[in-house]
Amino acid sequence: MGKFFDRIQPQHREFIEKQKMYFVASAPLSAEGHVNVSPKGLDSFRVLNETQAAYLDITGSGNETSAHILENGRITLMFCSFEGPPLILRLYGKGRAVLPSHAEWEELAALFDNLPLSTRQIIVIDVHKVQTSCGFSVPFFEYTGERDLSYRWAEKKGEEGLTEYRQEKNRVSLDGLPTALF
């Protein structure tokens, strides 16, 4: 049976900080819209305090989360234990995109040791509920390292190429909703 908390507890933060991968889920309000679930890695997540977290959002082929949180704010993050004791931890909250042009960008960007060129925005989550559950059926996986493809891809494109790519691929969601980027 899952347990619920109204804030991130110290043991939750400790668990989150050990995870090499997490998942982000969001959805539009429309019943016909597509639910989006994205895997994340690259040491891109930070717990800011008991009720707030943030992650680096790396340029990709879509920008669903940005569109969904711009429309309705809803976002869920899930962390799974792939080694050690089983545990699943979910953060439920309201998200918002912070862009390089926003006043709080510098403060948030400084929290990440390596800000990749491919970072298009930082997603900040105001957490209103934390859930833990057993994770008994989550398999064991061995972490062997990070992929560097997004770094190399972004370096090859350069800043101008990334801007063009984002204009072409990241302006609207799969369902035609605008994103925070443009």
C-alpha cells in the first residue's frame, strides 16, 4: 500500500539523489490529447526544498511537457529503485518552464554542475504530494554510465542550429498546443 506525504521528506531526498534515471509524465486537458511520459538522466534533477524541485529539460524531438504545463500545470515525476531495496517514489505537482531569458534562470542554472548546451529550459515543480510504494516488481538493472549523444549532437548543431531545430520541432506539442519556448 502506498504512503502519501505533503512534502519531500529527508529520506525521499536521499533516495532521489541516488537515482540515475527518472520519468516525467504530463497530459493536456483534452480527452483526445496524448499523455506523455519521458525518461530523464544526466544528473539533471535537483530537490530545491521540501516542496519544490527542478530539472534540466534537454532539447529533444518534441516538447510535450512544456506545452502541457503551460496549459494546465500538471506534472508527475517517478523515481524507481533499480538496485538495493525496492521503492517507487512519485512527486505530484504543478510545473512551469524557466527559460534562459527569465530572471531566475541564472540562479537555477547554477545548481547544476554541467549545464549542457542542449538545455532548452529548466522545469520547476511545486510539489503538493509525494507518494511512495513498494516497487516489488521493478527489476534490477546495473548502471554502466551516461550516454553522451545529446552533448555531441548539440555541439555539432551549435547555438544557431539548436535555435533553428527548436523553432521547427519544439514550438507546439503533438496535439498542437503551444510551448513556453516561443
